[in-house]
Amino acid sequence: MTTPSMFGNDPAEAPTAGTRFAEVAVNAGQPARRPFTYSIPDGLEVAVGQAVFVPFGPRILQGVVMALADATPLQAVRPISAVADPAPVLDGPHIALARWMSDEYLAPLWDCVACCLPSGYGQKAVTMVSPVDIPPLLPAYPKDQRILQYIAANGRVSIEALREAVGQVSLTLLDRLQRDGHLTVAQGLARPAGRPRMERRVALGAAPEAALAQADTLTERNAKSVEARLLRHLAAHPDVTLTETRELGATPGHLRKLEAGGFLREYEQQLERDPLADYRFEHRPPPVLSADQAAAFEAIWAHPGTTLLHGVTGSGKTEVYLELVRRTLEGGRAAIVLVPEIALTPQAIRRYGERFGETLTVFHSQLSMGELFDQWYRVQRGDARVIVGSRSAIFAPVPNLGLVVLDEEHEWSYKQVDPQPRYHARDAAERLCGLTGARLVLGSATPDVVTYHRSEVGAIKRVELLQRLSPGTDGAVSEVALPTVTIVDMREELRGGNRSIFSQPLRRAVHAALRQGEQSILFVNRRGSARFVLCRDCGYLPVCPSCEVALSVDVQSPVSTMLVCHHCGRSRRLEDRCPKCDGRRYRPFGVGTQRVEQEARAYFPGARVARWDSDVSGQKGSHERMVQSLESGEIDILVGTQMLAKGLDLPEMTVVGVVDADVGLSLPDYHSHERTFQLLSQVAGRAGRREKPGYVFIQTYEPEAGPIVAAATHEYRAFYDDEIAHRRRAGYPPFNRLVRLIFRHARQEHALEEAARVANELRIGRDAAGRAEPDVLGPTPAYIPRIRGEYRYQVLLRGRNPSRLLELVRLGEHWHVEIDPPSLI
Ligand code: ADP
Ligand code: ZN
């Protein structure tokens, strides 16, 4: 990208006949959702998708041209200052995608455009100070003198550099010096943070014999000639880095002399930063697909739109994706494969690398800015045509997109929470595929209820793979059984005198596994804190009658303990005894991983116990180390949270115990049943993935709960039928859409007041427009009522198109707007 040294910062003028205009998304640091109109000066070639510089108030800012126009209704417009790069940075589909995101998620247009740009692309405007050719006499003040001396020595510098050198420098001071003719002040651009990494090199510019002859001549004159030494080195190694020549003692002077004599040539070369540099992929031919897999592939390939691939864990979905990618590449098009961030393991990358090594790249949040920058251009050039990555990889600038795969499509990590835009990668993918004509495949063992519903009503196609596969040693596959799942009623355990957190059946199974040298998982569901209440005797759980979500303990309440519904605000006092069975064991619930680890050591002496939760998994490489210790059999019992539900594929893993299956079930969120079902199915899927059968124990106080029974019997359909009925009754997605508005403020009264004001305005606006929907629920304290000293109140909108109502109110900067929130807690 070329950086103009100085810009015109022209005033607005009435457009003249024949003027053309550009609609520009501007990086203005303000939440504008529309582009700004600029005129195109005569002689400037401006195209859609180009990065440009435009005047904005007193500043010059970067923007991207979203559209061109022959007319404008505006009275006066300012001209574009400069084109940053003649090659467009965005193509048509990505421009349309950015505009769609801005509309759909009510997000600033620039933030949506920025998603599609290379990392670190943005350039900040800075004040630049330059010396003048013929300066007047030095001024009297020492500070002035120091400034002028500094720019005389360093040329054009930024105000920051100047301040670093001479201390505080005000704009007023610079202005005075400029008026007196000592220097010039202008808006310039800082170097972009993301840029190619260049390496300077030196190559031999003559025949090696000629270089050696010249070296001899030089040595005759001076036995210690550095130039001679360099020439001899180059004769043997004709292309070296500049650093290497420095190590031989060569100075820029030496190089210049030799270059003038035609003996060498200095040049720059771009170094590509490659996140896969440490991988060595062995090429592997694809296996022969099973009949089911081949049928699934054909059905997806025959359908140009969106397909849900519903396949149980280990049913060979990934092999189907790989075949889809292969055929897409064969057709000359490119593919993006999205996986949840925590599933982006070296094992997953290796699987794609073995098939598509040369043309594979990865995009995820752990890459350096430089790596992302270089890979972005590699994709744009068409050199990388398979992109595996987490949600943001959907914005990779693929020129000829033919396929997008979203693996584990139900994962809520596909929804970006912060910063803006709060997009869902699945919806963005569907939009992009519509714009490019690419196929979209959504894969999951436990599809999102909304996705499955779409396949039921025929909005998308559905293909099923219902048999678990296991690769044999001879390369052939065999079908294996899903694990045997036992639901353990913890109320019975209590009645039988077992007060520990492990039931008798689970203990026996873990002991048996230990004797056989097999591995076990003890899974703890940590998503709920001890905020909900449960009766240990009868399993009763207090639920809001109108929202069908669990009531939770209101930690804000100053007097007695209150139960509150975090959707509608309904509350009641927490009873001393269970309202259903009058039992005394009615109280808040929850158990942590550390406690489970301790108990596991106590109950299974001699076993090697390891813990894996967010405390442990933070360190870089921890995932790989943990998988390695598991694979090499250094761990007998693994205690952990959701993280270990994903991707672990271990032959010796035969027992899975879910310590507290109820936790997720009772979270005050309409997704709670769905999440519980998904989680239990995923965790259960870790056991018995090879010939050895797997045994899963789900410990619960609610053994009849629908999601638990469905997970235990591997019946997605049973779960779905229950869940969709509940969603229909209570008016949740897919029957309505939700918008969550959260207001936060340090003063509680103010927070509540503002939240109530907005809720009221929305209700009044809705009624005045004669609309029956959306429902406006709240304000209520958010599930986490206070974060970093700020009180949080939420308002929920529920309706077919609830975001349209937001056009009626002005939301200040303390408001946080979430369209289709992935969670209400
Ligand atoms: P999923 O993605 O549904 O969890 P995978 O594609 O990972 O399933 O398949 C499960 C296991 O079976 C993997 O180890 C995979 O390598 C193996 N596998 C799947 N399909 C075949 C096949 N057609 N031939 C040989 N091995 C296969
Ligand atoms: Zn309620």
C-alpha cells in the first residue's frame, strides 16, 4: 500500500455536472451504520472495493469504497483525498456481506468492513511535522530550537516521535512555528500495523569467475580488503541475506561500490509468515467411503444450497467433508471449513493437511497479526484454497468460493459476543454462500434445534449418518456400538446411605477400568454456579410458570433470599422446605472440579488423576500436552469441564462419569435443555470409540428429565420433539427471534431508570404503531447483575422481527445490543 505524504483536506463543495460519487465506509471511530458520500476528483481512478483516504471533519481517515453513483441528493460533498491502493481490497460478495451484517446486527458499518480486511490493515491518521527548505533564522526559545534541530536532522516526523525527543509539544506551538515559516504541519498516516515482512538480500551480479578475479585485484591492493572477502563469499554462495554480508564486515559503502561496479545487486524479498511452518504433512490418499458416507456425499453434492449433515459422533462426517472439499477443489473452486475454536487441535489440522497440505491454511485467534496478514493475501491471490479456521475464517477473502463447512454447527462459540459486529458465523456463512453460489454444509451429532427445525420445514436439506465407525488396523472400517449409558438416580444413592459425589455404579466402573488399564473421565458441568436451587429428595426445581426457565437465587436481594426469573423478573421468596415434598434438603447446588479431583484421589488411591479445566487450559500448548499424556497412558482418570467434551478420540477411554448432569438443566436460559442434551451427548461420545465398549454414567437428581433420558438413549429425535414443543409454547426461537438489550451503569438507580425508560418507550412505540409484537420483557437484573462495579439490567424483545422496533429509540453508548443472543445468562 502506498502512503501519500500529504493530502488535500478540501472543503465541501456543491457537485458540478458530470461529477461521480463514491459511497465510502469510513473508519471514523463512531457507530455510523451508513457509508458517507464523497465526490471523485477528476483524474482519480476509483473502483468499488478500493481502500481510499477521505477527509472527515478536520482529519483524513481511511475508508473502503462500497458503491459508486452518478448522482447524490446532497447539497455539498467533499472529494476523496487519495486512493490507498489501486487493487481492490474487497470483492463484491464481501462488500454485500459487510452491509448485510451491519443491517442484521445493528453494527457499525466500518466494524463489519474491517472483519473482511487483512489484520492490521487500518492506518491511523497522525500529525506529521516536516522541515522547510530554506528556514528563517533560529527562533529564540530553546524549546523551539530543539524542535527545529530535531526535524532538521530527522526530516518528516510524527508528532509522537517529536514529543518523545523533546518533551511536550502542543499543536498551538507547532502552529506558531508554521506561521513563522519554520516548518510545515500536515495530516499523515501512521504505518499500518499489519504489513508484509521484507528481507533484504544481496545477490552476485556477475559471473563467479569475474567476481573472483576482481577479488584478487582488490587483495593485491589491500590484503585485508573486505570487498574481496565478500566477493569470494558470493562466488560460492551467490544469493545471501544482507545480515550475512554484515557479518562478513561489509558496510553499506562497500556494497554500494560493488553494486556500482556491477558485481552485486541488493534487493528485497517478502518473507511469508506461515502458521503451518512447523507441520510436516505426509500425503495420505483418501479412504474408500462406506456406502452410507458415499450416499451422504452424493446427496449433499447434488444440492446447491444448505444441507444439515446430522451424524452421530464418530459416524464419519469428517471424511464426507474431506471428500466435499476434494471435489470442490477439482472443480476449480475453494473451500472454508469452520470448526469451534477449541476443536481446532493439531489433530484436526493434520487431517486436512494430509489431504490438502500445499493449498491449506488456517485462520484463528491465536495466530500473530503477521501470520494472519500474510495468509490473508495468500488466500486472496488464490494460493491457499482450503481454509480451516474458527468463526472469523468465514471472512477469508476467498476469490472463488465453492463450499463452506460448519462442523459442530450447534456450537455457540460461532456467535461473536464482543466486539461488534455480534454476528453468528452460521448466518454469515449462509449469506456468503447465497452471494457466491457456494454450498453450505452444517454438520453435527446434536444439531441446533433451530437448524433441525429448518430441515423439518424444508428450508434446508437434511442428510443423516447414524452408524458409528471405527477404523481397524488394516485400514478398513467397522461399525461399532454407541456406549451403554446408565442414568444414576442420586436420590436413591442418598437413600442407600451414599453421601459421596460418586455413585456406587460409577465407582465400580472406574475401579474396573483401572484394573484393565483403561481410562476414565469424570465430567463436571461448571456452567452454573451455585445459583439455582434443587431438592435433593424429590428433585424439585423451581421454575418460572410463564417463561419455563429455572428461577435462580437473587444475589442482589438485601433481605430474605429471593428466587427470580431472569427473563421476566417474576420473583418469590425462597422457601425453607421443598414446596413439593416438604423435604429439608432444598438448597443451592453446585460442585467444582477441584473438589471432584480431591475426591477422586481419595476414592481411587494409586490412580493417576489429572484435572483439565479453564484454570489449566489457559497455557499455550496445554491442550497438546494433555492429549499426549492421555495417549501415552500417563493418566488414568481425567477430571474436567466442557473442554474435554470435544474431539478427544482415545482408544482406551472406556468410562465416562457425569458427576452433576443437572447443573446446566436448570440455568435460567431457554437453551438450558438443549445445551444439557448436547453436552451429555458429546461427553458420552468420548467413551468406547474403538472395539472396547464404552460405559457412561449420568448422575442426576432428575432421572426423568427429557434431555437426560434422550442423551442416555442416543435419541436426538425424542429430545427435539420435546424441545420444539416447549419453544412453540413459550414463543422462543425458531418461532420468534430475540433481541437482548443490556444497560450498565455504576449507579444502580440510574441503571434501572434508564432500562425502564427504554422498555417503556419501546412499548409505547409498538402500541402507537398498532403492532401486537414484539413482546417487551423487563427490565430485569441481568443474570450476572453486576460486573466490574457496574449494575446490569436487561430488556428482552421477542417477536418475528424484533430489531425493527429499535429504530424507535435512541440507545446511548452504555447500551449493549445483542440480536439472536446465544445465551440469556
Ligand atoms: P465424525 O467426524 O463423524 O466424528 P470421523 O470422520 O472422525 O467421524 O470418523 C470416525 C473415525 O472413523 C475416524 O477415525 C476416521 O478416520 C474413521 N473413518 C471414517 N470413515 C472412514 C472410511 N470410509 N474408511 C476408513 N476410516 C474411516
Ligand atoms: Zn419468567
